Amino acid sequence: MSEPTVTALGHAGLRLDAPGVRLLADPWLSATGAFLGAWFPFPDNSHLLTPDLLDVDLVVVSHEHLDHLDLDLIAGLPAEVPVVIPRYPSTIMQRRLRAIGRTRVVVLDAWQRYPLGPDDWLTVIPEQCPMSHDAAVLIKVAGRSVLHTNDARISLGQTRRAMTEAGGRLDLMGAQMSGASWHPVRYEYDEVERERIATIKRVGKFKAVTRLVRQVQPRLVMPYAGPPCFLDDDLFDLNSGLRPGGIFPDQGEALSWLADRLPEQPGVCLLPGDKVDLGSLAVTRDPQWQAFSLDAGPEARRHYLDEYAVRRRAAIDAVWAANPPPSPGLAERFKAHFESLGTLSEYFLARIGMTVRFEVEGPNGGVWDAHIGPDRVRVDLDGGDCHADYRLILDGRWLDGVVSGRTRWEELLLSLRFTARRQPDQYNDYLVGLLKHADRAALRAVEEFEAARDPGETIELTVNGETIQVSRFCPHAGEDLAETGVVVNGVLRCLGHNFEFDLRTGDCLNARADSLHIRRDEPYSEAV
């Protein structure tokens, strides 16, 4: 019997071929890009979009982000091909798939097995905290196992269970090591501060993945660091984040990091079309990349991106055409839309408690202040006079897409088609959660998850010679701080999402979150 093979599709996409099953996992190949024409795969993977690639038995998609949920590609598959997705509190994925005519949608609970053959199966591993709807995919086929982590921040405990479910050591682990967060990329920092924050986020992500890989010790690790690139003229300068040490590390940089920290761990850098035999772990390189190198200098990379942008010009122009300047009445439509968000969750409103200023540019724009919490949302269309905790500056055409239903808030934020400022400079996950979900069931699930946490369970830390008891689980997303906590200069940083806590007081320093519970045998000393 021939061994299964995995083909990299670029970004986080995979194709798996094994006796009796051919599947696509999180494919992103459509020429339209994602998030209002802002993101495109790097490097260009369009040469893979062939009838042979699309001849599959099923598709599995980890979450609703459009660089994973390629609606154009999925819409073109035969009607009998099922689409397997995780169950989340929100049903947005099911609704989006139904909207493109998919009738065979299979929704899996966490760890529920979907059969691929007599002894073969796949399952999904959602993140523990429902604030993020994301999941890893575990596949067992022909005696081989693949853990495809996608963008999910799964815990060490979940990886241990994945190994147990698979029956031992995993053959291949795909690890996402690049993000595309709007912070700090779209915030009004000077260059030094932007670089400082970007470095913290990049290194934090690298360290978190390193811990997972060290735990799993797969026969082969494949970092699919993304990353996206930005081909629209309005966003092209963001490609500076692709340079070594930038906020968008590529596969080569990610693999180098792992090789330095885990020298005994076999790893491979795959470009779109490169293939791995899961038995021998031999790699077959796609000839597409004979003249391409991730290590090319900035001039060569700029030349590549310029040519890529020309090839995608029609798709980008189509996005602008589909989002024309807004008609009169945008202010009133925005007010009605945003105030309706205030009816979804009193729990979230109480934890937001701020004013967000929208400076809307272009025809029918203005300065509008959304006063959020503690128990309702009120929008002032003659804004600008009071203190604003957050400020977003954006073109009215993109905002109109949200209030009219063409676009979701999450897609607008990920499009990076805005600039922002925070004062004080503290992240509020509840604000982002309210916007990205805008769904009563999803917000209620977060409330129930947070209410169920036990702050009484602690871990023991030694800080400057003093032993203290600290809440075991991060107040933000429930990460086990025994696994994800790092202490530097009296500050505990959770590598799950980079929330920082002062070990003198337990207070969160860089975001809105409940405090850690801290217990000392002796009163606090300033020497700590």
C-alpha cells in the first residue's frame, strides 16, 4: 500500500492524498484575495488551482476567516463533496456555506471523529476559550497522523490528547507561526515603538509554538508561517513586515527559529506545491520555485510583489467597485447598527465601558462617538468633544459595507483598511469580541466560560527569591499559566495572547482583563 502524501497549498492550506481519501484542509487559492482585497497568499499559489487539485472527496475548514474559508473555491466544487467544520457557538460558517449553495455541511463537536475509512478519521480541536472561534484538525489515515494547527492556539494538554487519540507520535505537525494582527501595524506609533511591540508579538508567537513542538516531537514539523502579502497600492507599504524580523515572518524564518531552539527536531520549509511522503518523509519540490527564494533580498522581493500586484489588479479593482462611496444617510445607518450591538450582551458592555471615536473620511462621513457601556450603547453623531479611549480612522466606503451587511467587522479589521489610536494604550478584548462576533450566542458562550473558571486553583512561582501563589489560569482566555506563563522583571506574560500581569498586584498591565489572584506567605516587599 502506498504511503499518504501531504501537499502544501500555501498559507495554511494542505491537500492530503491517501488510499481511499483525498481531502483539502483550509485551502485558499482564489485570485480574489481575502478581507476586502487586502490579503493575498505569499508566494503566489495560483498555479495549483487545477481540476486535478479540486478532485477531492471532502474539504475541512477550521474557521470562518476568508484566508481559510475560500468561498469562491468551495462554491465551485461538486455538490456531493461534503464540507466538514467545527461546531462553534455562532453558526456563521454554516450560514455562509449555505449562502453559496453548499448543502452537505458536516458540523463536528470537539474530538468527534468523522470517518474517512474503516480505520481512518479526522477530528477537530477548538480553542478552549470561545472568544476565538478557531480549531486545529487531527487526521489519522493509513496508519499515519497529521496535526494541522491552522491559526488555533491549542494548549499543551490538547496536544497531549491529540497524541493519545492518534495512538502515539505524530508524523507531521503543521504549525502556524505568523499572524496578521492590526496591532501594532495600523496604530499611530512612532517607528521605534511599533518595532518594539511587533518584536514582542512575533517572539511570543514563536515561543508558544516552540513549546507545542517540544511537547509533540513530531517526526516532522512544517511551519506554515503564512504570511499574507498586500498588493493594493493603499496597503503595499505593509509588505515591509515581510522582511526578516518583521511582524509577518515567512516559513524560512520560522523554521530557522525552531532549528536554533530544537536542534534535534526535524523540520521542513514547504512552498505551495511541495509534497511530503508521510512514510519516508521525503520531500518532492514543485518546479515552480526553481528560480524563487524566500531569502532573496529586498529588491528581489519588491520586484516579485510588483509583478504579483499586476496579476491581481483586476481583483483589487473589483473590490473597490463593489464598495463605492456611501450614499447619504451613512451616519444614521451607522448609529442604528452600532446601537443594536448594545442589545447583544450586558456582560460585554460592562467590560468595555469606553468611548470609541469613528473618524469617517470621504462623502457622507463625519466624527461619530460610540459610548459603549456600562449597560447600553449610545452613538453621538456630533462627536469629537470628549475623551475617546479608542479612535478609528477609515474611509466611509468600508464602514458602509459593515452597516449594510456586505462585510463583517472582523473582515474590516483584518483588512487593515484603517488606522487607530488607543489612550490609554490598553487592549480591550471585549470590544473586539463584541465587534467580531456580533452574535448573541457567541457572546453568551464567552460569559459562561469565564463564569465557570475557578480562580482558587493556583501555581507556585518564585520571584526574586520570594515564593508566591498565583492563579493557575489566565483571566483572559483560560490558558494554563503553568504551561504558557513567562516571568520577566516581576511581570508574568501569558504566551497565549501576550497579556501581561504585575506580580505585585495581579493587575493586567496591557489589556482589560480580570486580575490574577496572588497570595503571599509574607507581606509584599518592595525588593520583589
